[in-house]
Amino acid sequence: MLELDSLHRRFGDVVALDGLSFAVPAGEVFGFLGPNGSGKSTTMRAVLRLVALDGGEVRWNGHTYGFEACRRIGYMPEERGLYPGMRVIDQIVYLARLHGMAHPAAVAAATSWLERLGVAERAGDKVEALSLGNQQRVQLAAALVHDPDLLVLDEPFSGLDPVGVDDLATVLSERARAGATVLFSSHQLDLVEHLCESVAIVSRGRCVATGSVRDLVRGGHPRLVVGVDGDSTGAWAATLTGVEVARNDHGRLRLVLADGVDPQSVLQTAMAHGRVEHFAFESRRLSEVFLEAVGEPVDAGAVPA
């Protein structure tokens, strides 16, 4: 388990981390979300010991650790961290060797990951000759080549086409099932909601929400989707009290119920106005959880990086 305990970090007058705390269980894909300037990248660099903390500590399996233990971490920064003039295969082998792998094992692992990520045919090319998407695949191979126990990935899906996104999502799920801990940030909330078991949402250097995706989207006020046959305007809902009509999809209303409102009373009101063709509870989207937690607008499928 990766534990972040009351992390503090200031850069001059800028407070990057302000008592940030959350834990990432082993064997789980964990999403790390927050708007620009919220402290995500600083947090990830602190895990790698690339940023010194003013207070708090990072623990791995219950213990603090030094640079030597960082060899068991796979890291991918948001910015490109590759040598543009170096051949792809040479670069991955070199980075694997820095993690302590013997040369034959490094070559075998580098070749295997380049094949797995769909860039084996570019192994002899310089990185600068690759498209941005293929550079991203190579950078992912560099993070995975030494079979790390902990993966820390900053916007790993950026620049990938849909096939690449699916390939990486599969790899991350497989690594988690094998026992690795996977922490990644992403602005693609639909993907995070589908892939992650749990998330942490940060704002202004603090954790403002954390927990399982299932629990977070089920929280908040109850929501119903109700449709009455023949009423495309949703006029039947005008008599309801303590109920907000969040959206009307051609007569199928998405309703948000205030505390204490009985869903059965909503059903009875709908039935009094006609035949109810649809009645179901609905969970929030993760984008709504994000908006509520950080108090900033966000598109339905994305949050700021």
C-alpha cells in the first residue's frame, strides 16, 4: 500500500501541498484527479523523492523509503521524458539497466513491451522520428520494463488513439491483478470511472474527496429517471415539491430528490398523470462528483489536467 500522510510543500509564496493525505491499496487501479495547479504532479514527484517535502511523509508498505527503493517504481511524467536522438530499443534497455536489470533480461523485457504496446517495428528508429502517440507508447514501455511494484503515471492516456487507450487500460488492469499498485492521473473521467476502483480528488493541495468510485457516484441526493407516456414536456412534474428536474430527454425526466422526499410519492404522482413507461434510480457521474468536490465547472467527460 502507498500512503501519503499530511504532505506539505511550498514553493515561495505558492502552497502546492497543504496537508494532502490519502492511501492507494495494492492490487488496484487508482485514479488521481484535480484541476490545474491542484498539486497532482508535485505529489507524484514527492512519491519518487524528486521533490523534498516541508512536512508529512510518504510510506510504502508501512515504511518510509529512499532512492534505492524507487527502483521498484515505474514512473511516467506528463512531459516527454525521452532522449529524442536515441534509438527506441537502446533507450528502453538503458532505462531498464538503471533499474538494476542485467543486460540480457533488459533486452528481452524491452522487446516484449515494445511488442505489447504496438511499436516493435519502430524499435530501431530514433524517438524524434515517432509520432506523439508512439512516443507515448515508448514512454509507457520505459515505465513498465522493469516489472515495477508501484506504477505512478501522470496523464498516461494523453495522445493515444482509441486502440492505444484500450491497450493501456488492459495493461494497467493486468498489472493490478498481478498485485502491483497503480496510481495515475487523467482528464478523461469516463475512462477513470470505467477503469478505476477508487479515486482521490484534490484541490488547492488538499484531498477533497476519496473513496471507491461506486460509493462516490452513489452518494449525494437520490436521482430518478421517470417517463410518462404521452408527456414530452414533463408537465406532470410541476406539482412535485423538493424535486429538481435536472434534464428532460423528450419526456424522460432526470430528477434530483431533496432529503426526505419519498421516491414512491414521485411514482404515485407520475402514475396519476398517465402510464409510467420508465422509472429507475440513477447514479451520479464521476464528473458531477468532481464538480461538487472542487466547485469548478467541468465537461461531462473530462476534467482539467
